Amino acid sequence: MTEQRTNRNPNLDPLTLPLNGSALIEASAGTGKTFTIAILYVRLVLGHGQSEDSPLQNLLPPNLLVVTFTEAATKELRDRIRTRLTQAAEVFSEAADSLEPTPETALIHKLRDDSYPDPASWPECRKKLLLAAEWMDEAAVSTIHGFCNRMLSEHAFDSGSLFKLTLETDQSELLEDVARDYWRTFVYPLPPALMDEALSHWKTPTDLRKAVRNLIDDPAALGTPPENVHQAINQVVSERQARANELKAHPWAQWQQEVTDLLNGLNKAKRLHGGSKNAMLKVWDSLLAWAESDELLPEKLDSAAGYKNQTPEGLDNILKGDEPAPRHPAFDAIDALLAFGQNLPSAKSDILRHASHWVAARLEAEKQQRSEMGFDDLLTRLDDALHGPRGDQLAATIRRQFPVALIDEFQDTDPVQYRIFNRIYNVEANQPDTCLLMIGDPKQAIYGFRGADIHTYLQARLGVQARTYTLGTNYRSADTMVSGVNRVFEYSDQQSPKGAFLFGNGDSTPLPFQSVAANGTKRLWAVNGEIQPSLVFWTHESGEEDKEGNPKGLAKGTATADVAETCASEIARLLTLGQAGQAGFVLPDNPADLEPVEPSDIAVLVNNRNEAAAVRDALGRRRIKSVYLSDRDSVLTSREANEVLCWLRAFAEPRQLAFIRAALATPTLGQSWQALDRLLTDELILEREIERFQRYQQQWQSQGVLPMLRSFLMDFEVPGRLLQRPDGERRLTDILHIAELLQQDSLQLDGEHALVHHFTQILRAADEEDEHRTLRLESDAGLVKVITVHKSKGLEYPLVFLPFGTAFRAENPKQAYVRYHDDTGKLVTVFDPTPEDIERADQERLGEDIRKLYVALTRARFATWVGAAAVDNWYQSGLGYAIAGTPEQPISQALASLAQGRPEIRITPLPEAGNTIFTETAPEALGPALISNREAKEDWWIASYSTIEYTGMAGTGITFTGEVEDAQTQNLLEESAQDDTDEAPPVPAVRNHHHFPKGAGPGTFLHELLEWCTAQGFQRVVDNPELLHEQLSRRCGTRGWGDWIEPLQHWLLELIRKPLRLDRNGEDTASLAQLESLRPELEFWFESRNVSIHTLDKLVTRYTLNGADRPRAEANRFNGMLKGFIDLVFEHKGQYYVLDYKSNALGEDDAAYTDQAMGQAILDKRYDLQYILYLLALHRLLKARLPGYDYDQHIGGAVYLFLRGVNSASGGAFTDKPPRMLIEQLDALFDGEPVSGEVAA
């Protein structure tokens, strides 16, 4: 037993921590990490502790960098900091003395009283705090990737990011393409024998892609790949065949008779068990056949006991009696054959290494060609820039911009992330004019599989030296819960020289366990009026011994099933007692004040989906509803996805009887077998179904796939029927999720058949973790939560079950490679690992398992149950290490030592699973709806140009009444108003832009291409036409428009290069490529105060296009906000213009695009009202931002570019600049001011 480690960190006082230099704050679970960050933020805003001339004085949120690792965490941090700033401002108010300090504001009161005792200083402090709170929307609180992206963008010159790159959040499709390229280049050409070797490891390019996915981030760490992978495979195959030929050369035929005689003699002497002789003789037929064949190994070599029993060791084990086993050369040869089969030389490592290098290089080249980058590229590019030729200047620039940085969840950092911040702030130098605070808990570093590196954390810990502090009080859990967890890890710390977390070295460790005090919930967990222990271990042992006399382990499957059943049984028992008021959370001094336990109070922590399924099945058998919160499966792998595909095929081809019958036979529709049988015999019924599916097809074509699917589900009463099933909510959620994905994809595809084909393709490759396709949570209201330990980090629950506490996954000795940290702390990848490599990698696996155990045990506020099943080698698990388990010791005995003298810990044999069925309390019936007695407020809404309806407009018109969320939606609505269909015309003899498909889909397609060109830079696209060609190939390929790539390339380049008329006379022109100051998809919002659309329409009609007739806007009002997106705003010769792309087809050739024709299209579609609103938005923006702004001088006008008229005499450009009087009257109208009586009448 080892004495407790001596190197303990001082407890942090958030009011006295120096706020300059670098420091590390270790925040154990439940110790108020986020609260502490917010308090430190308040001090930074106040300039607390800084000298008057310090650069850390007078800082505001845009200069205070706070970095965390998820978008959800950034939102929570931003909200919590804003709340704390507001509370602090209240504490510094004049009325503060009348406020009683609350637990949340007590520290702020202390800060005020100790550091700002003079009330005369309070108003200035309050002003700073309120200003900071108001600025939190612009606060520099972001993810690490968001920070890197911003720095690369804002400091493009210093970082070398001079060209705009597209950030691709999902590069799985590109990686799949590169893997296929590798397969075509290196695997397909292999001769059969060598290809068999490759296919024995990966059957498809997708399998290979999965294998290299985690290796391509740092190919240099993989060692030198073989120059010629063909030769490497051939060498392995040749060596393997040569060894097989050596073994085949033995005189097997001669040995067969000799061994037969020997075994017959042993059998007569009754030294063989019954049946073993025949099993051994039987394998000789396979041996002889193999020796004469080209096969590498005999049939069933690894499974037939007859081989193993004919080895020297095997014979010793099976023979009866004390006489030594006979010896024969055949037995040694079979032993060698078995060893050869178990350790076959393999080319797997060579192929992996070669493929990883090649794929990484090809992937980088593809990204450069496409001007793309992924999330990881953001980090590596900023890291490269900071360590490049201009690195000093870039680091200084970022330091000036953010003199303070707080890095949250620092235990999850990786080497690249740490290099970035160390380069900027120089951790070891402890610079007084900056402040770098790294906050995290190394005991919760459990994301190694995502690249998080605890050794990087330890490097930072070494850099800050003595400036490491600990949050020493748990504010989450009950005293007994905190005490129980302290005991587990203090005990572990004492039992091993390596300490609780495997980093110890004698009396010191860089990762000590420091117990925490408890100041959390005052309630306690009670059952039947008795306070219960907070930490319960269920031991489950076989009760048998192996041949060495050690306790025999349980089979994993048996242990999993047993513990899952007991877990569910205990939950059912406790919930039933809770309903009776006999189980819940009580105050020690008032046991009658009991809060009954409910399903939502309980969480079950698991390691993977298989354990989750075992627990949820057991819960379901007891009618306890649960939800799995860690499901990362794609919704496209669900059964419902294949059913939806059946429906889509029938909708797309309603005259295909096989498709109709298949769709109606899907289980979700719930059709009886009699109804399905009538489809085969009754033509009238079948014809009715065909007509019904034809109506669905028409709805699909006119309204979209999502509305059609919703109608279909309602017609077949699917929601009502599914919700009566235990899994119905899950299934209905999946169907609706799939329908939304189809609607999104349909915007990029041309017609029903293209969508069916696309959906078929993505179902075949539906194994990637795509955030948008991940299964959505059906509900978690009032349910038991099943969640992985990894996902539970940062969460808390009243009661926690950890049923599989001894589960672990040791490193596989036969894997192609392992990863571990070498003696310098650097992560290395070792191919063809030795036993020593496997041991080192498994030690790191054990370290992460111990940290996972810590995370699991610190989730509960009141009590945790831990399943301690003595599975094989249980002592190699995280729990096994924590309790100093050994092979010789039963797990119950090891746990008894831990619990000795500890009433908060209970050790008990696994209770027998009961059959209690939980009956959910029926919810109270809803009463009648409340009726408001107050007068309704004004009709306030968010409007856009697309919400205006018209009388007398040709065609469908724009009648959308919802809020336009984004530019893509606005473009789609506008394009939908141009043509009624998306149908492509018959294939023309000559393809040009006049024959390009018409409608909303093609229109949106063109808008997105032009938006891409703007992002790249129009001139860059002209100078590098291959970039445009690659984009067209990708985008046209998904729509089946391969023949349009070259015509579109010519059309778009012509649009970019051709000078545009910027006025009616054509005296001022400029091409898109010549524009230098421009802004694409400019979003605007401005207030509209009870604006009469009738008055707006009359004004626009009066002042534009000579007052010509046009469809009238229907009476309505804008009251709230008006928003929109302008395709392009640009500046030319000191004047500002709005430009909108129009894909309308005005005729079959260039002659159709005259000024008169375009003007008539403007009137018919009421684009005049659109561009007037755009110019009004631009007018308001420039009036607020441009010094000396004058409408006549600075507004150039509106340019509406009819894309199909590019080669006409007009160039397709319609221009107009409305008079100043109109814009100023509209400006007043939207401000709620009256206009002239003539117009308003």
C-alpha cells in the first residue's frame, strides 16, 4: 500500500486569482466550473486586480476570448456569462443594499465589499457591467474551430489565407471518392492471388476507407510506406506460400498409418476419452487433401479439435493416466501447422500504410483543387501560419485583439490546439500583459478516440509550473455521494505506486486525485423511510474455480443479460415504491417532506449500443419507457427508410403495379392480408389505388415531396396507429425526419425520378455519422434515460445505474497497428505491434477506462448502483484497477476492502431479477382551454417581398405567407413565380442557355452557381475556368445534367465577362469580373410601422416605369419587421447598386430580350416592387453608415440581370433608378409617418 501523493494543488479563490500570465484551473466534476468562468469574466470586465496602465484594463466582450469545444457549450457559456454580468450590475446598483445575497450573488457581493468599498465607485462599475452584458451578442465566445476560422479570415495576409475557401462540414463523400480512386489504381490491377490477399482484409473501397479514416490525419507518423505496394503484397504472399510448401513436404501419407496405429493403441489402453480417437483420425483426410492441393491451409484448421489434440501439448492434456504421451514427428508438424495458421504473414500493414499516405495526399490535392477545407484543416492552417515566416506578427496581432483567453474543457485539447494557444500566449513565459486561463479536469479526459490527448494537458501543466489551482467543493451531489466517490479514488491512489490514474511515480504524480468537499443538495435518498447508501455495488460471480484454483470468470453474454435484468427490475421496484410515496428524496430533519422518485430522475449509463439495447429491452418487458440519448445511427439505416423508398417508387411510377403492391404491403401502412389479397383479384380496387397514387404524384409535382408524404401518412392513419405501439414514437419521428431530408434534397434535383435515384444511392452508403441524418430524439419527457458514459459527461441525474462497471475492451494482439504515447509523450502509431507494444497501448486503454469510471461515478446527485460482474479478466477493467483487483481474488472480496467502515458504500450480491411490472400513472385529463379576457395585440409579424399577394398576376403568383428564413428560400419562391413547372423540354439539337430547363429547381441551381462564383471571386473564376468546370461536374452529376456541363460553362463565363449596362443609356458599363467592392446575398431587416401595402403599391406604381399598368398588390399591412436577401450589392465609381439574377425565359432566342420585353416581365412579376424595397434597404444602410451620404450622388440604381439574355443587344440587363422623392416617401412610410393625401386615399 502506498501513501497518498504529496503534490496537491492549492484551492482556487476566484476573487484573488491573478488575472494575468498563464494558469491552469482543475475543476473536478460538480465543482462549478462554468460559474467560476463567469465570475472571472466579471472581474475581467471590471479590470479587477489590474494596474491603471495595464493593457488588461477596460476590456469588453469582443476582446475577451472564451473557447470551448461544442456549439451547445458556447451558447450555454454566453448565456451564463450574460446572466452573471447582469446580476453583478444589480449588485453594484444604488438599491443593492436592500438586496439579500443569494448563493449565486454572494461572491459578487464579497467582490464589491472587499474591492470596491466606496459606493462612489459603484456607478462606473455598473456601467461597465451593463455595457458588457449588452455586448454579449458580439462576445468572442466560440468553438476552437470557429476561432481558427475567424482568425484565418480576419488576418488573411498574415496567415497566408489569401483566397476564400469553402468550409465543408462533411467530407465523407470526398473521402469515399478518393478511396475508390485508390481501389481502382492499386487493387483492381492485382493478379488473383494478390487480390485475394487484399480482399481478405477489405471487401470494398468503403471498407478500406473506414480503415484509413483515422490514419490520414498525420501520415508522417505512420512511417515510410512501401514504394511499390504490388511488390510488398507479392513478397508476403510468396513467403507465405513458401512456408506452406515446406509444411506440405512432410510425409503426411506415411505418417497417417503410423499415427492411426498409435492412436488405436492408446484407445485399446483406454487412455483416450470416448470419441476423441475418431475426431483425430477424421482430420487426416483433410490433411492429405491439403498436402496435394494449392490451398494455403487445411479445411477447418482453426476449429476442429482433432488438430489441436494431435500436438504434444494437446495430447498431454487429453490422455488419461500418468504415463508420458507418445511422441511422433507428425505431432510436431501439426503443432507447427497450427502456429503457422494462427500467425499467417499478412500484407495488411503494408497496404494500410501505403493507402493512408496515398489517400491523405490525394485528399489534400482534391481539396485544393475544389478550394475546400474541412474542420481539421482550420486548425492545421492556423497552426502552420503561426509557425510560418509571418508567425510572430500573426501571434502579436491575435494577442492585441484578444489579450485575454479562457480555454474551457482544456482536458480535451490536442497537440495542434495547444501549439496554437502556446504560440500566441507563451505559457511558460507567464507574460503579465496577457492572460491565458486553461480550465478543465484531466480526470474526465475520455475522448482519446476523437483526438483529445491527455499528455498534451500534462505538457501544459508542466508549462504553468506552480500556477495550477483546484476547485475544491462539489456543489452538485449529496455529502454521502461525494464521500463515496472520494473513497473509491483515494483507495485506488493508496493501493498502487502508479496512483489512481496510472501517472504516478513514487511520491509524485502529474495527475493526482484530490478529494473534494461537499456543499451540494441537502436532500438524501430514502426508501421505506430509511436513508440509503449512495454507492451500491452488485457483485456477480460464477462461484466456480479454474484449473489454477482462481475464481472462474463469467461469460460476457451471460453477465450482460443478468445485470440488465436486475437493473430493470430494481428500477421497476423503486418507481413502484415512488408512486406509493415510499421512495424518494427527503430532508434529514423532515423525512415527511419527500419528493417521490420518477422515471425522469433515473439514468442508466452504458458503454455502447449493445448494452443499451440489453437494458432497454429489459425495461420494456417491465413496461418502463426509456430513451437512448446516444444513438448516432443514421436515420437512413432504419427500417422506415427502406419503406419510404418503396413509397417513393410507387408515387413516381403509379402505373407500375409491382411498385403499388410493394408500397401497400409495407408494415407501416398496416394493411390486412385480405386487403392486400384483393389487390391481386379485384381490378376495380387496384384501379382505385392507382388513381390514389397518381394524385400523390400530382401533389408531389405541384407542392413538393414533404407535403405529399404528410398527406399520404394522414390518409392511411399512420400517426394514430404507430403511436399506439411501444416503439411508435421512434418510428414516426424517423419517417418525418426522412421526409424533411427528402424535401431538402429535392431542391437540388430535377424531378421525382432523380430524387428516387438519389435516395436509393444514399441508402446504400448510409453508415456515416452525419449530423443532419443522425436519428432524432423521439422524446425524453418523463422517461428513463439510457446514455453512454461519454455522452453523459457534463450532465447530472438524481439516480444513476452503471450496470456494466467491469466491461472493458482490451487491445487485440492481432490488430494491424496500435497507438500509444512514447516516453516523450508523443503519440506514435506502430504497425505489426510486438507484445510490448500491445501492453503499452492497453495501459493507455486502461487509463481512459479509469477516467471513464470517474465520469460515471460523478454523474449522480444522490445514489449510484454499479454492476460488478466477475467477467473474464475483470481486474483489467477500470473498476478492477480502482479496487486493486487480482486474478486470485474474488471481486466481492476486493470490494469488501474498499467498503470497510464506509456506511455510504454497500456491497451486495446481484439481486435476483423480479417480475414487477411498472404501471405508469395516468395523466390528469385536460380541462377546457382558457379564454383570454384581454384585447389582442396588434398583428406584428415578419414579412418579406415574397409575402405580398397580387390581383391580376399571370400564372401562379407569389402567395407564400410564411417567414423567409434564408436566401435560398427567397430565391426558390421567386423562381417558383416564374414558371409553373420544373419539366425539362425535349432534348434540343443544339444545347444553349435558351433551352436550359425552366422552373424553380433550375433557377435555384443557377443562383447557387453564381453565389459560388461570387465567393470564389468572379475574376478568379475567369482566370481558372477549371474550377468552374469541376463545380459544374459535381452539381450537374447529382441532377443527371451531364450534357449541360459545357454549355453552362460557356454561359456562366460569358455572364461574368460581358459588360453590364448600369444605366438606361448604356453609357456606364462594368462586367461582374471587374467589380471589386461587392457583397453577395446581403440580408436586411428594418422596422415596418403599420405600413399599408395598398399605399406602398400606389407610390411605387406612380413613380416607376411611367406609371404603367401592372398587377395590383392586395390590401394588407406590414407591421413588425421587413426582411430580405439581395443577390448582389456592389459599388462602382462611387455609386452603389443592387443586382438580382433572373432566370426567366422570355422567349426562344436573343431577340426576346429587348428593353420592352424585360420591362413587361418586370411589371408582370412585380419585380419593380422588389427592387424598390431593395433600394430602400440600401438607402437606409448607407444613410446610417456612409459619411456625407446623398441619394442622388451615391445610389446607382437597380440592375436586374436576365441570365438567358446575355447575348442579346441589351445584354439581359434591365436598369432603373427611381426618383429620390419615392425613396424618401417610402422611408417615411415605413417609419409610420403620413404620406400625401393623394396617394394614401
